[in-house]
Amino acid sequence: MAWNEPGGGKDPWSNPRGRGGKPPNIDDALDRLKDRFGGGMGGPGGNKGILAIIVIVIVGWLLSGIYIVDEGKRGVVLTFGKYTSTAGPGPHWHPPYPISDVVTVNVDEYRDREMSMTVLTNDENIVELDLASQFTVRDPMKFLFNVRDPNSTLQDVMQSAIREVVGSSRMDYVLTDGRVEIVDAVRTRMQELLESYQTGLTVRSVNLQDVQPPEPVQPAFEDAIRAREDEQRYINEALAYANQVVPRARGDAAQILEQAKGYRSRVINQADGETARFDALLESYRIAPSITRERIYIDTLGEIYAKGNKIVVDPDNAENILNLPSGTKGSAVQDDDLRTGAPMAVPSLSTGVTSGGESGGSNNNRSGLRTRGSE
């Protein structure tokens, strides 16, 4: 038999204690509760019990306002749903619920976002790129209340910054030399947009993981990139060769110039010396022509005989023989004279002289030679 069928004493509205079909009286229930706490509402025992319960409830409610914020997090305190303050790491207290509430936000956590998209460049070419970025929360209050959906906002900011930066650059620049500059520009632009939206977020890093032309034209772009790399390699090799040859040529040129300057100085000094010697000889010749002429004659013979071993014989006196040894080898004719032992004829000072006084000078020369030979 079902419990709600009549009969059998299983009617739920019947009095289980046999008091009739009336529902239980609320006043009787309250009286029984009062009896349990030691008397009626007006008794001293009942008042103390109720007061103790109230105190326990109030103390428990107040203790529920104690909270601890972990390291690396911030606690945003809300009073009746409105922002009140931001609590740092450590223990804190706030008026318990429903007066105040605390929402914790992790400010040290790196929030990763990745995106793959196709962008049109400034020269009307298409590139496909993969970008990854990391963010942290700088201002928890702005992060919670100024942006309804932070993830969607981050995605929109990334798309806007990438399209703005890449769209203002040429395709060759994006694919080769401009990747670092593009990453810096995208990060700066993303931070500017996040600041303008007051999101409370900070861009920590932006990584351009991959950038490629569309797949149908990739072989042609790879050939172009290889050609550009070969061009740069040839330029570097030419610069290296130039850096090696040009300093050497400059050094050789400087050496030749110094040698030319030395030769010029030597020739000029030699010419000045010859000029001074000739002027002095001319002055001596004007004072004593015959003596000067004899001296020139003797110096000339000295220069000639210094080139080889010679034997000088005085025609007037064969006993007077002058041997002029030399440490240097002379010419081929002088060497032949040494091998044959033929005496060398001494030229006369009177050769080509017409005046009688000059003939007397020739005799003086021969006398001088005999004197030197006897010595």
C-alpha cells in the first residue's frame, strides 16, 4: 500500500502521536525549544543561553573577515560591490560578507598569448606570421573592472599592433633584416594600446616565432633570399680584400715617398757640398793657380790609383818605384795590367799647357813624385 493511500495509519497529515489530524502547533514547538535552554524567555537561564549564542555567532562572523594574501598576489577589497582598496601579501581583515568581499589577482603570473595571422604589407604582398606574447597584471583594480574580457582584449590589441606595424613595412624588410625592429615596434604599440584602454596590463615580451610568404610562392622567395645572401657574402669578401690591400698599398706608398724624400735630401746636400767645395777650390785657384792645379792633379791620380794595385815608375829615375796597393778590385783593364805587370804611364801635368811657367810646374810635380817615392 502506498504511503499516501488512506487507511493503515500512513497518512502524512495524520498526527503520528495520535492527537488527531491537526498539524503541529508552532507555539508548542517554541515552548519545547525554550525548555531545552533552561526556562522561558523571561527566565535568567534562557537569556544567558540566547546571549551566548548571539555572541558566538557574532564572533564567528567577525573572524570570517580575516584573509591572507599569498606572495605574488594582490587582494582587491570590495565594499558592497564597489572597489575600496588593494591589499598586498600578508594577513588582512575586512568586514565580513555581505558587507565586503576580496578578489585575489596573481600579478606575477605570465599570461601567454599566441596568434597566427595573414597580414598585407606596404608593398601589397602577403606574409603569414606566428606571434607569441607574454603579459603580467600591473594594476589589479583596472584589470578587474576596466575590461570585461581581458583575453579578448589582448587578442584584439595584438592583431591591431601587428597589422599596423607590418602593414607599414615592405615584405623584404619583414622577411630578412627587419624582424628585430618589427618585434620592438609591435611591443611598443601594444603597450600604448593597453595603456589607452586602461587594462592594467604590461607587455613583458613579444616573439616573432615565424614569418613566411604564402606557401605557393615560397620557392621563389627562397631563391630571392639565397641571391641576397650571396650578394652580401660577395660584398663582405670584397670589403675584406680591400681592407687587406689598401693598407698595404698605403704603406708601400708611404715608404716610396720617404725614400724619395731621403734621396732628394741626399742629392741636394751632395750638390750643396760640391758647390761649396768648388767655390773654395775656385778661391784657392785665384790665389795660387799652379799649386791648386797640382793639388787637383794629385787628387785625381789618387782616385784613379785607389781602384787597383798599380806600380808607378819615374821615367827619369828607374830606381824610384811607387807601389800603390788597394783593397778593392779595379776594372777589367786594370786587372789585365796587374797580370801582365806592365807599368802605368803617369800623365804629365804639362799636357795641354802652353805657358812656360806651367812647364816649370810639371818639373816640380816630377820632383814631388820622386820625393814621395824615396820616402
